[in-house]
Amino acid sequence: VFLEGIMSRRNKLTINNLCGKWIRFVRKGYYSKSHPKITQEELTARLQVLGLKIDRSALSRIENGTRILSDIEVACFAYALKVPIQFLYFGNEEKVPNVSMLSSIIADKYGDEEDDDEDFFPL
């Protein structure tokens, strides 16, 4: 099921990365309202500041899934786009747990002590 949609009839990969479509998704401003749309030129400039030598043509191939990405490149893309690395691999397809739901589960299990929350969650 995981590879469904990226395999051709001859069982060959039709794309070379999983992150390209999510990189484009974030770049086009669909990630959240706090992430404005940016151009390919702006993104390549951010990446070049981080030391990645990627031009607009290479970015286009990455977004289309025809260029392979290294793990270091994915980390740089996540940093430049200000999104978690995990999002670039799974995007909206992964279900992120609801924090308020987790808090209520923890409160049910450990009791509802008001001042102890800071000790339990050091953030």
C-alpha cells in the first residue's frame, strides 16, 4: 500500500523521492497561514545560504520527484521551509495526535494535579 501510486506497471519506481510533493506544498503556502508562499528562487537562495548548491532547475526536478534527495538535503529543506523533517516525508498523510486529547489521557492516568504539570513536561 505504501508504494501504491509510485510504482509503474513494470514494478519500477516512477518517482525518486517522497519529499518533493511536500516541499512544493509548503513552498506554495499550503502548510499553514503562518507559512507564506515563496518562489523557487527564494527557496534556492535560502538553501544556498545553508551550503546546498541547488539551482531552480534542480528544485523543480526535486518537486516533480525526478531527482533523488539525500537525508542532509531533506534536513536543509525542512530548516529552510521551517517545517518538521517528518512532514516532508509523510505530509498530511500521517495522523498527528491531538495534544488536548493526550493531556486528558495523561490526567486520567496520573491524576489532575495542577502544579505538577511543569515537572512532568519540562517544556
